[in-house]
Amino acid sequence: MNKKIEFYKMQGLGNDFVLMENFDQNSNLYESNFIRRICDRHFGIGADGVVFMEPSKNADLRMRFFNADGSKAGMCGNAIRCLARYVYEKNICRKTEFIVETKAGLKKLKLSLKEDKVDSIEVDMGEPGLQRKNIPMAGNEKDRVIEETIKISDKDMQVTCVSMDNPHTVIFGESFRDNEIEKVGQALQNHPLFPQETNVEFATIKNKLEVDMLVWERGVGRTMACGTGACAVTVAGVLTKRLARKVQVNLTGGKLWIEWLKTNNRVYMTGPATYVFRGEIEL
């Protein structure tokens, strides 16, 4: 009989994930073919990525995250909020403040409860990387990339680049068409300037305290939300004097609240996480 493993499907603002407990650290679960099968929306469960929960020697637990194409990712803001709600409500970690180890380092989470259910989660996303070497991006490694011109399909695009433990390229504009997002997103993701590829955010400023955002994620494509991307847009908005340090980011799937504190240079993200369904899948 084939072995089955329980999973939960969860989403953060429409950015959806499959969560699995792997406290036995079964490495077979990390096979890229298995990840792609899980995320396939026609032949699998369907998701933007897969989250595994593991034991940690340095934190309350560890999150291992994979993109839908099977590639590893350092950090995912929406995924870690889903993990936070899951581990609290499943009695894995009954703290309202705890630490999660990720490939991008230790992340501190703070839960807000309503009738003992997790209502929202604040994540300390750490300090943004602003130099080219942090992103990473070709060129003088100490330079910042603020409204730098990159030519895409004979069109000059002004970009601001930020690392939130993964690379982001932010474009500000009045409006963006779907075909433009796909075309520009793919071109920038695979541009030779980015040795590890890049995520691409398309941002429209509403006022100093609010911004609309669309996203093209490396390893996934169009998604309804991106937590690290929302952080990157906020930082880019401050650097280009478009946004205040505490803003509401409107994504296709809902809203996030992002603050880039001047006192400690750290970015904080607050938002919800929601269950979709549970099930079992054969290994």
C-alpha cells in the first residue's frame, strides 16, 4: 500500500500553499518532481508553493519552502503567516510570539488572537538589502539601484531593486495591462543582470499611505499576492519619496500592512492567513 501524508491547503491573500508536517525530516518529500506534482492545478492539489514544518535547534521550528516549479526559496511572507496560524491552532507551538528558522535566517512572529483563533500575524521581515551585492544584481556591488533604467523590448523601464531575503525589482506606474505584466515580468525575471533571477512588482501609488501592487513571482508567474514583494514595494516607495514608512499595500487577493521602521531599519508585515481544505496525498 502506498504511504499517504496529510496536508492542509492554506492561503494568504490568494497566494496559496500546501502545508505538510515533516518532523521526521523525510527527504523524499523535497524531490522537485513531487513538489511540481503537488502544485499542478490540473493533476495535483494546486498551489503557488509548498511549506514543510521541521524541527529546529535554533528556533521553535523550521520552515522549508519550495516554489511551484520545485525550486527552493529563502523566504515567503504569505507562507510563513500560514505556517504561524497552523502551528498555533494545531497545538504545535502554543505561543503568541515565537521564532521560525528559515533559509533566510530566523524570523520573529507575533500573533493577534480573536476567541483563541489567529486573526492576524505580524512578521519581523528583517532589514532590506539595498546594495547590488545584496539583491544580487550585476554591476558595482556597493551601489543602490534606485530608478535605474533597464531596456525591455526596446522600452526603457525605471526599476528600484530591493532584497527581502529574495530579489525584488519594483516598477512604479499609473496602470499596467495583463499582457505587459507577463511580458515585462518574464523579461526581467530572466534578465542577465540578475544571476538568481528576480521577482517583479508593478506598483501604482494611491497616496503616501496606500499603494496598489501586482506581482510576477520567479518560479511561479502571476500570483494574487506576495508578502516579501509588498515589503519591497514599501521600501522602494520610501527610497523614491513616493510613500511613507507605514503603508497599506493592496494586492489582488487582499491587503497587507507594512512598516519600515527608521529606528532599527527593520520591515514588519501584518496580514491574515486562511484555511482552504485538508486532505491526503500518496507519496
